[in-house]
Amino acid sequence: MPSTRSSSRPGLADAFARPLCLALAGLLSLVPAQLDASQLTPQAAAQIAALVQEKQSRTAAQHKIDSRLLLELAQQRDSSMLEHLPKLEVARHANAEGAVLIDLDAGVDAALLARITELGGTVHSAFPRWRAVRATLPLTQIESLASLAQVRSLRPADVYMTQMINTTEGDVAHAADVARATFSVDGTGVSAGAMSDSVDALADLQGSGDLPAGVTVLPGQDGNPGTSEGTALLEIIHDMAPGADLFFATGRGGQAQMAQNILDLAAAGCTVIVDDVLYFTEPVFQDGIIAQAVDEVASQGVAYYSSAGNSGNLAAGTAGVWEGDYVGIGLPAPLAGLGVSAHDFGGGQNSNEVTQDTPFFFTLQWSDPSPGSDNDYDLYVLDAALANVIAASTSTQNGTQFPVEIIDSTTRDDLGNRIVVVQFGGSDRFLHVNSHRGELAEATDGQIFGHPAAEGAIAVAAVNVATAGGGAFTGGAANPAEPFTSDGPRRIFFEADGTPIGGASRGGQQSETREKPDITAADGVSTATPGFNPFFGTSAAAPHAAGIAALIKQILSSLDAIGMSQRVKRDALDIESTGIDNVSGSGIPLADNAIEGKMGFQGDDYSVNPALAENGSRDCKTPHKANMDDNTANFDGLNELIDPYTDGTQPFVFEFETDPDNLSEGGGRRFGDPENPLETTINMQSMNGEDLFPEGFEDPETGTPLDAACIEIGIDDALDGDCPTNVTSATVQFFNNSTPIFDEPLDITNAFSPNLFDGTANISVPNLAGQGINNVVVKMQLNNPPPSDIFADGFESGDATAWR
């Protein structure tokens, strides 16, 4: 059960085409005369009953349509039902021509797109992978489109927000200036991408010198016109890492478009990406398509940073979310006779008071697959007296739709109004009621949701740069998190494909908890972007963290997303509660500590993606400090292979675990059987016990000292054509004496091309220089398609230069 705080304050089928047969006066006569003052009044109960009965009367096509559009359609058709809901506000989504911008969840094919055009619509984007189409369609045609079998749901276009409250001071506060001077880094060679709404001011800022000339904007994805918040993010990254190449793509255009832009930025070479965009209907209890895109690029080594959000936290008394199990309580007639119940927010209260108005939306989500919900909940806003329905979201969930209800509050002050959750049908589920920068009388932690909560994302909270006093952050009570920063944790009930966590049945739900946010960074900084001086919010915090990542990436190019996350967390300055907490995460990273920490590897549990390169290029370049260059093993009987150094030392021992007598010409063994591969162990050992990688080596392109261990595995080029062999698996483990550095050997199978003997594979593993590594063990399994012999040509004893 989440942490909570409590306030002492009291707590459409043919229905739209013809008058709803509902005798409101008769319903009122069934309501008891007296109700508790904190409960629904008879009048409100009857109004909710009217909406419940309308929902029960919908056609199959209308069940696929978001209730916001159905209510707007009812208003257009002058439905008599609305006469009995005098305070109900119906949001307008249609433009002056009667067309609405919609998002479809549907099987995308040419026939669907053609049908949209036939109905007078315009397709703006379509993504078959995400089952997503964004289009403009006449409101009167939404039922016709929803009637198609391939359409699962149809809703108003998803709305997003950026995480903004309003040379960056964060450069000094995060000691990026110190890192650049100390380690001669500026982000050179690193491509960093930003995602926000737009970059309208880009040309002006390039003219003033606040941004470099070479900013790459993905084609058609500038997001203009907008607020140009994207240039503010780019400015911060540029101030922190002025040598980095900058990229931009908008987060506008819907969830599918944003997901695609994330993939496209990574494809363009960005190894650091930051965003400050959040869609209100991103799934809470499951990774949606944006989160899936984040995880996909993170698996490729991209360090992904996302704003944690500005919607408040329980510890600061600014929480606007309620999370917990649904607890149903009975409702008075006529609702009692309709088989529905309302949620008990605590103490028997079936409503939750809004104590701070939201500038955006109220949303309700619950722990069902997204899409695929067959438990049906509805969301209502009632007035302070619990007498009238002000707004309602009553979309259908009958097995194919998303578990979400949303109410627009952008044009209405809901201070003092009441939130009511009604279970229309189905089983009890875990709820997430969110006021999105509003506040609730009954509140819990767990504000962070959507892609900032993805496993591959580093969610960034905010701390006011003014608390650094013009210098670097010091941590502790001196640098508290902003009171508006969103808190965690995030509870996840479903895998990305909708499979229950742990394989549990839907009735016996299990969940995993993700500790969010991850770190905290500066806001309240100066930028030259109009309207963003000062720049507050986690929108400003996230690019500071991305700037630090760009500096780290310059030195540790092969550090993967998990390793990057652990590196920026490891030496972060603790703030808020002692240790990792759900408001500030691990605390505030300083760039110089994060980079200097590369020499302090032992005790860390880093995950790495070995960097690969052609022989003699970036990662394995002469001279290596461990004298590992140009030493080719000379085979002597194939069991033990020793290549003496000129000083007489014997650094490397190679061992084949299979019978070497069966490897040469005449006894050649064919490795066509996948279950019987050649197994070999290459043991690279320092015979005198000295560190094989005492100082790492220099990047040949930049001269930057690298802290990686770099090993080369391959075959002499002269034999390439004779040895068409595949590596079916390969691992590497590093030892300090007999102590392994990694809990499990690193899987380096992907380091090799399908044909191993295609030159030399270089494997660079960061964070190992100066760690006393004196033994490296590589284990491989090799196989080849029949009928080729792995060593068909053999080689001459004493001049066997095949293996390195």
C-alpha cells in the first residue's frame, strides 16, 4: 500500500440519436431523503445514474469511442439526456468546420487509411508497429470509422505537457566547468539529442552564439510553431558539453510519433538523449510505446534522460495523486439498482476533494493491460456540495480498450470540487487517480508514470540552482529538491506486451516496484530562449544531467545505459532523506566526481556493452600500456601457446579444451553439429602478477586517456579465406589475482562477425585500468557449416600465426 496523507477537510448507442428514455423525476423519488454530508446527494446520484444508463445503451461502435467525443456528439444532436445534467460541461474538440483531431488504436493498412479519406478525413501519421494513426475526421463520421473491425479504440488526440514551470548556472553548480578543465573533455565526438515541443528560436540563438551552427533537426520534426522550449534544453547541454554535436526532434504529434523520433535520434547516432515531454494518457502500470522505445535505444547503449515531472510529492505536502487498491462502497438508489459502486478514499468517503486546481486534466488509470482492459471504471467531477456532476469520463472498457479515463479541467477552476470513481463493472483493481499539478485532500506518493519510469530511462528531479550559492552543490539540507518535483515509486503490473508480472493470474495480481526518480539536477537557470529566463522545472534539470552524460561518454564511449546510470548515481550528493529516496533518487551528480570515479571501479556492479572496432582504430591503439600490441601466439602442439616478450616474460597462455590432435590436416574435425562445437579457453595472464592495464591507453583521435581494458581476438589475415567459422558463444572475465571482477562473465558473442576469421575483433571494456587486472579469461565456442573443416589447411609447426 502506498504512503498516504489525509486532510481533515470533508472529504452512447442510439441514445445520442433519440431522446434518452429516462424519467429523472422517478429516479429522484427512489433516493433516500437523508445522506451523510460527505456523500453523494440524491440529485448527484440521479445524474450519475443517467450517465450509467446512457453507457449501457451504446452500440458496439460507440463502445470503442472515447466518452468525451460521445458527449460532444450528444450535444451536437441535442440529446435530451443533457437537459437533466444542468452543470455538466462538455469539452469541445471539433474545430469550426466540425472536424476533430483523433488518435486511433487500430490495425494499420492501406484500406484503413483509404477509409479515413473516404469519410472526409486527413491522415497525419500512421505507424503500423505501434497500431497508431493520427487523423482529422468530421465529428459526425467517428461512429462510421469506429465500426470497422480493425479499430480497437478511437479518442481525441493525446495531449502532452512539457515539464517547465517557467552560460547556465548549472554548469558551475554541477562542476562541469571543473570536469572540462581537469579531464580535457567537452563532449567532443558525442552526439546528444533533445526532445521537447519546438525550436522556433533556433536561428536567432545560432546568430547570437548561444547555440552552434551545426544543430541537426530531424526532417519535419522541428515542432514549430511552439514555445521553443527545445532550444532552452539544447542551450543547457551546449553550455555543459560545448563540443557535443546537437540534435533535436519534437515530442509533439502523439505517442507513436514521439516513440518513432526516439528511435530515429538513436539511428542518427545520438548516444545521449533527453526529453521533457509527457503524455497524460501514457500507461501507468505498464510500459507504453514511448517507454518501449526508450528501453530499445537504452539496450543499444544510449543514455536516456527524462524529466521526472512537476506534479508534486507527498513529502512536501504537494501531492496530487491517489494510488491504492479499489475498495467499493455501496451507493444509494437508483445507483444501487444499477450494479455499480464507488471507491472509498478512506473513512467511508466516496469522494476526494481538490485542494489545488489542476491546470490540465484529471485522469484515472487502473491495473489492466494497456490496451486490453475488461474491467470498467468511470471518473466524475462533482461540485463542492456533491450535488451536481460537473464533468464525466465514462468510456467503455470491454476487453480491447485502454484502462484510462480523462477529464479536461483546462478552462475550469475545480478548487473545492470532488473526484468520484465509479466501478461500472468487473473486478477490483489497483487505481491511480491523478490531478496533474493539482492537489488532493486524500493523497499518496507514486506521481511518476509513463516513460520517465521506464527501466532504461534516468528520471531527473529538480533542485533550485540558487541553493548552490554561485558555486557547486554541496548536498544535504543545503540543496533540497523543489517542492513541486514529482515523486515515485512506480509500481508496474504488466510486461510491455500485457503479460502479468510474474505470470500471475489477473485475479492474483503481482507487481514490481521501480525506484524513481533516479537523480536530481539544477533548475531556475538562465537561458537566452525567450520565455525561459529563468528556466524552472524538471525540464531544466534533465538537460543538465544529459550534459554530464555527454562528458562521461567522451571518455567512456562503451559504457552502456545501466553503467551510465550507476556511474552518475554512485558519487551523487545525498539530499532529502538519507540514502536513495523517492523524491531526489540518489541525489545530485557532480561531473568531476562522475568522471574521476572512473578509477574507482572495484565494488561497483557495472554493466557494459563492449565497444568493437577494426584492428588498429579507436579502442585498441598502439601503444597499450600493458604491452599487448603486436604479440602473436606461436602454436606449439596447440595445447599451450606462449609468445615470449623480448624481456623473457611470458604474459599469455592459450588453451584448447578439445583434443588438439584432431584439429590439423588429415585429422580435421568438421564442426557442423551445433551440439558439438569447438570449445576453447584463451587465458591471458601476467606471469609476474603486474597489472595488465595499469593506465589504459589514449584515444587515437582525441588523445584523451581512456580507462578501458582492450583485448584483441582474431586470426592472421592471411588465413581469413580458409577458415569460415562462426562464434556461437563467447564470454570474457577479468581477475584481480583469483578474484573475478564481474559476478558473471561478460557475454561478448556479438563482438564477432558471423565469420570470426574476418580480421581482428577488438573488445574494449571501461573502468578496468589501474584495477590490478592480471588475468583475463576468454571462453569461446566455435562452429561452422558443413562440410568445411575449421583448420582444413593446417599450418607449419613453429610458424603458426593463426591465433592472437
